[in-house]
Amino acid sequence: MTMNETKADTQAAGRPTTTAMTAVTQHRYGEPDVLALETVTAPVPKPDEVLVAVHAVDVASGDVRVMRGEPKLMRAFFGFRRPRVPTVGRDIAGTIAAVGSAVTGLAIGDRVCGEASQGGWAEYAVLPERFAVRLPDAIGFADAATLPVSAGTALQGLRLAGIDPAQPVAPRREGERSRLLVIGASGGVGGFAVQLAALAGWEVVGVCSVAKADHVRGLGAERVLDHGTPWAEAEPDGAYDAVFDLAGAQTLGRLARLVRRGGTVVLSAGGGDGLLGPIPRLLGATLRGPFMRISLKPLAAARNADDLATLVARLADGRIRPMIDRIVPLAEVQRAVRAYQAGEIRGKLVLSVR
């Protein structure tokens, strides 16, 4: 049986009658060579869940961190010696193959996307009904799979900075727009942040590598800074109304200097060492924030179906685009993750499942 053949037939009640599926599994932490395709038991949806026949799934930085078990602090939640859940992957898009007994708003055959808890790098994955968002026929599964984590994180981070794509901002002074700096602008979250902030009328400056500068400009950045240079020292004090830091490479003091008085620095969960990751940095921001002339706001993004529905609508009307660099078959997951780790990806990397 090939991966493109259906392995889980459904009954009228929505329960799978067979359970075999192909999934990417890992039984220890490490580099991409720990990943393997195996035939495993398909999940059965709980009463409030749907079973999704996955067509496409995103590869995100969080997936790679879980694969490696870094920072090591996270192993307290994901498994100390080996992953408690052997299949990673959260951003899924596909069709509903089965529904739980309490599901009322979705049906078998509906096209949906959403953020699963884990288990997305597989032919089937479960998703709580409350986090599943219907897809219009015009949106492809690969495009939809880029949205839940990356675009959702970007949207919630921008809101912390006072930026709402649904509410274009007024100029801070006559003839001068509000200005946002996105550090890590060529990645998934950064790329969506650039697009959404530009949509809101902000002047966006992106920090990325020279090789990805044209990509970031194409998303709406009006200026690009080379992350391989001492760009932060060269920027004038108070040059920005807000900074969205997705890299974690600059000190809090240096970031604060870049923002005008009363402005905001949004800090993501990037950076840090292999043991504690960004925790010391985010804790430092929380402790120092009340004594600074600017606002330091750690970002803890959460699943939100309303946000995802908004992003699906913006994708459908062409106001944002999915930024897919490449689509790789699930069977070639090791090659895909190596390309991701090597920094080859501009925007998003998607695994094609069926």
C-alpha cells in the first residue's frame, strides 16, 4: 500500500474502521537522521475532536526544536530521555475523515486547517473542533498549512506592539508613518509580520541575510538591514516605534535604545542556549520592563481559531501570501529538515502528505 492510498476508511458515524497509517517518527532526540517513516496506529478522535486526513503540514522552528529536544528544559514536558509523542508537527491542513461524538459544527469531508498539539507529520492527525477552521475551495492545502503557528504568532505579536492589520494606523507625525523593525524577517513568523504590518500601513524595516533581502523586500519591507553586520549600532536612537525580535541575538538594552520613548519591543521565544533557551532573556524582560522608558513584552502565542479564520480570509483575498519556498514529500522529511536547518528556506517549508 502506498502513502497516497487511504488507510483509514470511515463509518457513517465518523469512526475509523482501520487504524494503520504512515507517520514520521523519532524514538530519540537528535538531528534529522533520527526521523523515520513507520506504519503506526492512527489516532482516534476524542468526543470534541476531528480526525484530519492530512494533505499538507508545515515545518516550523518549534518542530525542529522538539526533534532535537532543545532547549533541554522542554524535555520536562515532552519526555526526558525520548519524545513522549514520537511524531511532531502542528500546522496541518486536510479533510475531515472522522468526527468525535460531541462534534456538531464540522462533518466528514470538510476542508480544514488548524494547529494540532503534535502528530502532524503523518497521514492522519487529531484536532480539537474549536481550533479547526474551514478552508474555501480556492485555498490549497499547502498554502493553508503555513498559517496556524507562523501567521498566528505574527498576528498576536503585532497586536502586542499596537499593530492591527484591520485598523490602519494614523501617522505619528504629519507625513511620517509609524515604523516597525522586524528582526528575523525572512522566516515564517517574520515574513508574515512584515506583510501584516505593511497591510496596516506601517513602514517596515527587516533584518535578514543578504541572500534573503529581495525576498523580504517583496513582502513589503521598505528597507533591509544585513544581520551579518553591526546594524544595531548603526541605527539611530529612537528610530522605531516598535521592534519585533524573532532572533534573540541583541541585548535588551540595545533593543530598547532603538525604540522611541513609549514604544514597544516584542520578544519571541527565539535564541538562548541549549539548556534554558530564551527563558532567562524573557524573565529578564519581565523584571526590567517596569523600570524602562519603553515596554518590553514577551510573546506567548496561543491557538486562536478567530485569528486563524481572519488569516485564512486575508489569504483568500490576496492581502497576504503563504511564502512557500518549497514543498517536499513526507518521505523526504530528512532532506527537508536539513535544508531548514541550513538556512536555505525563504519563508515556509511544507511537507506534502497526499
